[in-house]
Amino acid sequence: MTSARIHERHLFGPGPSNAYPEATLALAAPLLGHLDPAFLAIMDGTCEMLRRVWGTENARTLPISATGSAGMEAAFVNTVHPGDVVVVAVNGLFGQRMCDVAARCGAEVVAVEHEWGQPVDVERVLGAHAAPAIIAAVHAETSTGVRSDIAALGAAKGDALLLVDAVTSIGGIELRADDWGVDIGYAGTQKCLGVAPGLAPFTINDRAFDRRVERPRSWYLDLGLLGGYVGEASGSGGRTYHHTAPVAMVASLHAGLARILDEGLEAVWARHEAAGRQLQEGLEELGLELFAAEGHRLPELTTVKVPDGVDSAAVRRYLLETHDVEIGAGAGAYAGSVWRIGLMGHNARPDAVLLVLAALRDALAHA
Amino acid sequence: MTSARIHERHLFGPGPSNAYPEATLALAAPLLGHLDPAFLAIMDGTCEMLRRVWGTENARTLPISATGSAGMEAAFVNTVHPGDVVVVAVNGLFGQRMCDVAARCGAEVVAVEHEWGQPVDVERVLGAHAAPAIIAAVHAETSTGVRSDIAALGAAKGDALLLVDAVTSIGGIELRADDWGVDIGYAGTQKCLGVAPGLAPFTINDRAFDRRVERPRSWYLDLGLLGGYVGEASGSGGRTYHHTAPVAMVASLHAGLARILDEGLEAVWARHEAAGRQLQEGLEELGLELFAAEGHRLPELTTVKVPDGVDSAAVRRYLLETHDVEIGAGAGAYAGSVWRIGLMGHNARPDAVLLVLAALRDALAHA
């Protein structure tokens, strides 16, 4: 039953990315009890550092004990009252998923569809309904490699709550939840935060919390119960048992966040920017065409068109088997016609750019 | 922000327990992509080994990507249709929680209350309603240290589905889901499986799956979608992207399960039985009184009454600070009057028994 061999991959797909070494080491530290004062200090420090990467002072900022997709569910299940109008900007797979999740929570969903590869059209989203309860959008669409202007949505949201997916942006590009008017945000650990998948960094401000569903359909994701779990209710370290925290993952997130903040958040953003630009220039030098709309491309996740006549899956398999290099297939209708190349967190480095370009050049020569 | 010191605790509370060393090492292995063939092999192996510890041949046996409490939610959210009668055997905290979770899913809950410390009264539960859709019970109540007779419930469940919490029993005591008539079961990794918290081993048979809710309120826990994620739908390794698997935790669970099955499941049960008996005899020799009803005591989790005049919290604090030994407080109304001592997974060993008894003797001498 045990694996015959340990594979060491270069994870240049859409996530997970290779973890920061500090985050990996923390995973293997001795376990602590979930109510141990030593663990509660780690949890408190994690929440405090999460506030910094979110760009928020929200007291209710915490790692939800499941992956990023559960963060999406937590966002909607706590804020959608039956019949609420939720306007969703759909410019990729994760916007589509928001519609599904919101509808299951009882929302009347107004989906504003965009061509994939394009950023969110702020005017169209704002004009889609006169008085939505929630406007939802993805900051960095993992399916297309596109960045959208969250600040513009926030500036004109009116009475609506602004709910934002920051799964692929947090820790990689500028993100300022409070300045931009984000009321509810969720993210993941396995992309630019450079930590294994398994937690959903989450933040909600008082404005959204005050309008929340009192007894949401999900017990596990009920923010009214989770507040006590992270100690927010007491202010003096008192905790209410809710569920057993995934202590190893939280310790790992703590270590990853400390690494990022030691380097400096803006320096980390600049590192992602530089690596992405270098990669995108290199891909064009290889004669490849980028997929995402120019001017809206994410540095941390690049989408590139598969050249005509090239077997997309065969190239990916060659990269993995020959060079231990993983890149991603396209999403949805673009599964066979686009590749997704991520340089996220620990991988946002010049040597990673050189490697992925060289490996891709080699693979294309063999295609 | 970094911790000043790494604490190495003896986790003799109700969980998490100290992990098997194989499980810890696997956590720190290089990350794999969640669609990497090498990871899919680990996932397949994990599901196969989970079938063995559950005692089931259910194809739909998988680790849900969240903690045990999310397993409870997955169990109800996929099987409770609005208005369904759900009979819940309540003999502790986790039975109470089942009522809350089931009610949020739209169930008409019939709670059959028991005195804490007592096992489930099978006749009373079966007589509580003429035709419930679901009968739910906790195999090993973590809040009281009591084992209940699941086989007796299964033998007489009639047309109802039997839904069982095996969080504290799996990998520690006899568990035979198929033989006992369990239709839906959930568990956790951080107790007798000897793995960090973060996953919920889950199983559901065809009988329950065929009656499931087609589009449950939870997208994240929708078993109809999760089937493709673990490859059950294709039978040939084809996967549907649902969410990013928590790859490090799954690799760790794989390693923990392999360790258990290498030792032999029945040998592991015997090791828990021996450690628990030795502990319970030792506690009585110290003059302490056990809490759980005689004949129904779990070996892996022992509840013991706090002696009159002893400050329960002060003893626990002394144990932690002086000996790095964690034991648990009581649950609910017994928070100050009962201790919970777990010898689970890697900790079900004679040396752990000696240590916890010696440490407790020392603490009581200082109380």
C-alpha cells in the first residue's frame, strides 16, 4: 500500500504550488492539542497575520478548516437569506461555481456572463440589478489567468455587500480588502501563500456580519459559532469548542505567513510581478500566444494557447514524466486548447521561470 | 510572529492524539499536484485502506476534505430530505450535535435522550418512531467514554437508514460497518487512526446513496460531485475536478492507515483494549472513580470523576506545564467534574499508560 517512490515535483500548475520550506517543516512539528495555550497562540498569530495579507482590520478573520471551495460556501451560506438577489460576475469557472453555491443557499442569482479571458466589466455588473443584496466577483480567475478591478466594484456597490474570491490573489498581488470595500472574502492556502491545501483564509466585516443568517444551513461553517472558536468573542483568549482545529495545517499556515511577512508583503508582490513578466515574455519569445486579455494578466498564473497541432495532454505528460514539471490544463471548454502555468508563492522565482521555459521548449521540440 | 519554542506534548486528551511517526513524516513529503497520477494512486490506496478500517466494501468510501464534524454534516446534508423524520440517540455531546445538524438540513428530529455515561438504549431508540427515514447514533461517545451497540441497531432498523458517528471508534475498537448494517458513517483522523486532524473518513452504501438528496444544500459536501473526485464514477482512474484535495493530509492518512494495517487491524484493537484496561485499573488503584457505565467503557477514551475538592483545571494545567501531559476536561455539564483520558492510536501503549498514571499521581499530590 505504501508508495514505491517519493516524487519531487515542480508544481507550476494552477495550484497547489510548492510550499515554502518553513511551511513544510511546520507540518511535521509535534502536534499540539487544539485547546493547548501554545496552539491558541499559533491560531491568534495566524489570524493576525491573515489580517495583514488580506489588508483588513476585520476581527473576524480566520482560517476555515477546509479548502478554498469551502471558503466560498462559508461566504454564501452565512450571508444569503432565502430569495436574496445575488449578482455574480462570471468570467470563468469560479464565477460559475459561485452561481451554483449561491443558488443552493436560496439566492435568486443574476449571472453576468463574460467571455473567458476578459476581466469583469464593472459597469455591466453594477447595472445588472437595481438593488442586489450581494455582488460577487473573483479577483484573480484561476481558470483564465485574469485580474479584475475589485476596487471599482467596491467604490460603487451602494448598499450591496461585496463578496470576493481571493483564492489565487492573496499573497501574490495587491489585495486591500478594507480599502477596496470588500465585505466578505475567502481564499486558499495552496497558491501564493505557499502552504499545502487544506484551509480557507476568510474575512468578514461588521457590516456583513450584522446582516448574516442567524442559523445558517451549515453548522460546520456557521460564523456565529466559529467566532468563539478563534477567540474573537472574548478578547481574552476564552474559546468555545466548536470543532477540532486542523492543528498541523494551521501551524503550517502560520509559518508560511511569517515567511511572507518577513520578506515583506510588497516585496512578495513585486517578486510575483517580476516572475510573471519574465515568464510571459519568455513564452512569447517561444512563439506562443497568451490567452488572457492584455493589461489584465495575472503574474502568478499565466494562460497560454496550445499551438495548433500540438497534443496538449501529451506535452503535459512529457513535462511531468521527463522533468517532474507540472503545468495545468485549461479549464472548462479550454481544457485542450490552453495551458495554465503558475509561479506562485515559493515558485515565484527567476530559476523557476528558467526551468519551466526550458522544459516547455524541450517538450515542444518533442511534440 | 514565530513561536518561541516547539512544545512536544503527550496528547492524552480526547484528541488529537500524537500521530504515528509514519503519518508525521508523510506530512512533510514534497507536495504533489492533486491530479498527479502519483497522488491519485495515493488517494486510491487511501480509499481502499479506509474500506478495511471501516469494515466495508462500499465503493463510496473516501476522506472528506475537512474535519470529522464536517463528516457529520456530509452525512446529514446528503441524506435528509425536508421533513424527514430522523431519530437521534442522544447520550452525549455528539448526539446533541447530530440533532442540530439534522435540523438545519430540514429534518423533523426525534431526540431520544439518555443519561450521560450510559450507552444507547436500543429498544427505546427503535420504539421512538414507527417509520423514521434515518436512525442516527454515536458508536463511541467522545464526551462520555461510552460504547454503544451499533450492531443491535442495525439488525432492527427496518427500512430506516442507519447513520453512525465512528469518530472515536475507527481504528481503535471493533467496527464492522457492513456486518452491522451501517448505511452511512463518518469519522475523524486525529483519534485512533493516529493522524493529524483535518480529514473525515466517510462511507455510504448504495442503499443510502440511492435515496440521497440530488442537489444538497452544500456544494462542498455534495456526494454526487465527490464521487467523480475520488474516481469512483469511472473505475479507470478518470477524475472530475471538484475541489483541490488537501494533498498533504491525504498522504499522511495513507501512511497512518498503512501503519495500522501492517500491524494488523485486530492487533491494533487488542493494543487499545489492553492499554485502556491497564489505565482503568490503574485509575481505580489511585482511588479514582470511573464515570462511564461499567461494561460499556471505551478502552481508547476513559472518563474519570474529579475527586471532591480537587480543582480540575488546576490539575490539567499542572500536568501540561510540568510534564507536557495533556488530558481533557469533561464535556458539557461535566466540564469541571470529569476528566477524559485518551490512549488512542500511537498512544495506545503500555509506556503511555505508565506515564499518564504517574503524572496524574504527581498532580494529585500537588493539588
